[in-house]
Amino acid sequence: MSFVSRGPVARYRLRGTDDPEFVPRVFGQLARRGVVPAFAMVRRSAGLVGIQVEVAGLDERDAGILAESLRAHCLMVDVAVDFVGGG
């Protein structure tokens, strides 16, 4: 399932440790930057928590800056970002 947008959407795929603080810290990072996800999904599996987040309205530069700030998180294992959709 994905959010449908007329413009490009930054899709983040995050994996972090299975810690109760991981999910609220990720969404807290987004909130501090004024980002409201168009779509979000959280799954827990094999000792990790996976989060997929889709954000409309970010250009490549801003999407990259957000990805770097998420990578710096101590509970983060992996961050990938790409763009889906188009204008």
C-alpha cells in the first residue's frame, strides 16, 4: 500500500533495534522538521523494527538531509531513501 501523489514522494525504509524508544524517536525526528508522513507502516520481525515512511513535498536535498539525521540515531541499523511517483 502506498500514498498516491501527483509529485515525487520520498520513500524511507528504516530498520532499527527492537527497542520501545525506536518508533517514537523516528517520528519525533520527523515532527521536529515539520514533516507529516503521507503514509507510514511499522513492522516488527527477527529482533528488528522496520518502518516505511512516504513523505510528499521534499526535494532530493532535503530528503537526503533527513536521511542523514535518521542514520545518526543510535538505535538505527539501516536507512534507505528513494523517490517514487512523479509529476
